[in-house]
Amino acid sequence: MSIRKAIQRAGLRDCRIHTLRHTHASRLIQNGMSVYEVKEILGHSDIKTTLRYAHLEQRQVTSKARDVINRLNQKSDRVVLDQNQT
């Protein structure tokens, strides 16, 4: 069965092969792959083509940065508590 027939059978409207490719690239970025790794997987010759997915990576970076700051704050709070107890 061709991919086009599979798309039709699945009832996906306004879905093209490129739509699936775009979704695949987005999911790779959302699950931790760098834009450069996705560039290689997709076979883009220019990183600018792949950078359209960079906003997804930026969200992940922001989330990771927030997690690191929260962990550092928790450690800092523990140090202050330990110092106050001595």
C-alpha cells in the first residue's frame, strides 16, 4: 500500500507526505534531538531550512533552564537551613 493510500484510509484530510515529514522532525526536536541532528536526518543541505523547527527546541531549552534553576534553588535552600542549624 502506498503512503498516499494509507493517508486516505486513515481519513487524514489536508495531509501530505511533507506534513508527516514536518511532524516527524518536530517530534525529534521535542524529544531532545538538536536542530543539527535533525538537519542530518532530513538531509537538509542548509541549516536555515531546519531552523524552522528551532522554536520547538527553544521551548525545551527554556524548560530545562527552569528545571536547573529550581534544583539550584532547592540546594541553596538546604545549605541555608544547614548553616542555620549549626
